[in-house]
Amino acid sequence: MPTVDLPLGPVEVDVFGPDTADTPTAVFVHGFLVSGTLWHQVAKRLAESGIRSVVPAWPLGAHRLPVPAESVLSPATVGQAVLDLLDALDLHDVVLVGNDTGGAICQLALAGDRRRIGALVLTNCDAFETFPPTFFLPLFVLARFRPAVWLVAQTTRLRALRHSPLAFGPLLRRPRPASLTRAWMQPAIEKREIRRDITRFARGIRRTELVDSARWLGTFDRPTRVVWGLRDRHFTPALGRRLAAAIPTAQVVEVPEATTFVSIDRPDPVADAIRAVLAEARGAMPSGPAASDAVAP
């Protein structure tokens, strides 16, 4: 897998579809303790439509390349890393796509330099006061302590525990692919440096980071879809509608029979949403703040 060196540290990147300068491009951001494989089914569908998908392994606990010790690791710094990746790859007019914690990171990225972002697709994710959802607060508290991270990681060797209601169970519909969830946890099981990164990221979360996000999301005038799985008990449909209402151009796509990881449960609506915003972006002209404006959170 190719590696891109960013100020935060090295990031592995998978690329699907045509890899030419003029190819329409989507850039994906996954969530905590999940890797870019979350998006592979969507990326394969987009490749069939001639759309390039850039799928990084962000340093959120399922990554293989540790972040240098001198780097600050937090949602805000990963949000900046998203913008740095667009610069490093010289990508323009991209569709930024996020899920779960990755959706929060996309929102934080939008508080910065938006000039390379041409459209947005958010699936079930953190927003406003829900960062993280109350149910997962104990996990993020435990993740602040290295011995606890080691213990939790070791318990996930058992599929029954990985797929339990306290782990990935509520986030994926059955059948839940055991090899996929095992691969997400393998780096944390094996590498002390990855467990260290998990702790650093958890300690870097501020629960209030998105409380005022409507202020800068309200100035984002590019095509947007909010694609929401309706069977999600933690990122509720009401939260998705509230998030969409904060973005002037957003349209809601509600997906029955899908949970948090809607890109795995129902990849077609996610791929369709990306195609739709790309089509709109080609004919859209910015009508609000200049594309290079930055809005500080």
C-alpha cells in the first residue's frame, strides 16, 4: 500500500479506480478502531463509474504505521491531516466522505481551508453534543489508559466479544464478517505503538469540539448528502436530520435496514450519493464565502 508523508506522520493510502489528474475523486475518512476497509465496497462501485477513491488508513487505532511521538494526535490534528493529504496529492474538487468519528473529523476539516473540497457526504457520525455517543463514553475513557487498551484489545481476539453489544455488534448488521473486524483490531493486538496512538487520540478528544459546528457548517455551500442508516441506536435519525439542517445545501438520504456502518450494510446508497454530489458539483458555482476562506471552530 502506498504511503503519503504528512506533517502528522506517514499514512497508508489505497486508491481505487482511474488514477489520472482529471478523474473525479472521493476521499474517505473512517472512524475510531476501524480502517479504510470500511469503504472498500463503496470504492469498488465508484471505480466502475470511473470515479477515483482515495482511502487512507487514518491513525485511529486500526492503522499499521504509528504516528511519530512528537506529533500531537487528536480529532483536530487528524482533521488538519485530511487537508494536508489533499495538498500532498494535489487533489481538487474532491468529495469528502466521513463516517462515525471520521464524520466528526470531516466537520473539523471544514473549519479549515476548504479550497480543495468540492462536495461532502456524511454517513452516520458524531455531531454537535454527540461526540462521542453516550453509550461509547466508557470505551473512550478506558482508551485514555494504556493498560486498559491492551486488555480490551486482547479480548477482541474472540469473535463473540468483537461482535457483542459492547463492541462492533450495534454498528454492523448480520452477518458480521469476522475477518474484517479481526483485521481492524489486529494492529492494536500486536503493536504497542498503535496502542499508544489509541491512548493519545482518546486523550486528545474534547467533547465540546462540535457543539458550535453549525456556525461553520452553515457557510459550506457545496453539494452535500447526509446518508443515514435508520437502525442506528447511537447516531439516531434525528441527529442526522439535525446535521443536515445545519448545512444549507444538504439533502438527507435515509437508509432502512442499515446501522452505523452503512457503507458496509448498504453500500449502494452511499455510492449513489457520491455520484450525485459529484454531478452537482460540476455545475455548481460557489455563492457564499470564497473557496479559500477558513472558518475557525
